[in-house]
Amino acid sequence: MKDPYILIAAGAICFGNMAIAMMEPTLPIWMMETMCARKWQLGIAFLPASISYLIGTNIFGSLAHKMGR
């Protein structure tokens, strides 16, 4: 907890996930009410975020391991 780099990384992850965390419960309801979306469209709305998370963790995890601190 004394390392400032870990605190900065933890804060960035926290703020980065806040947008997705707020959209997950509200976006499907809004899509059903305003756009009359089907069930498969509700799931597809979160596909870009899931794919970017999958790619990002694999790329930046291995990159950070090679670069070190």
C-alpha cells in the first residue's frame, strides 16, 4: 500500500471499471424500453467491452512481464 505505482494502477482500474459497472444493470432496461431490443441484442451490447478486456489482459500482462517494473 505504500507503493505509489500500485495505488495509481488500482485507482485507474477502479475508475475504468466504474463505467461498465454502472451500465451493466441499466443499459438492458433502457434498450428494452426505448429501442424494443431483443434478448440477443442485449447480450451483444457488452461484447465489445468483453473482447477488449480479453485482448488487453493478454497483451499488457505479457508486455508488463517482459518489461518488468
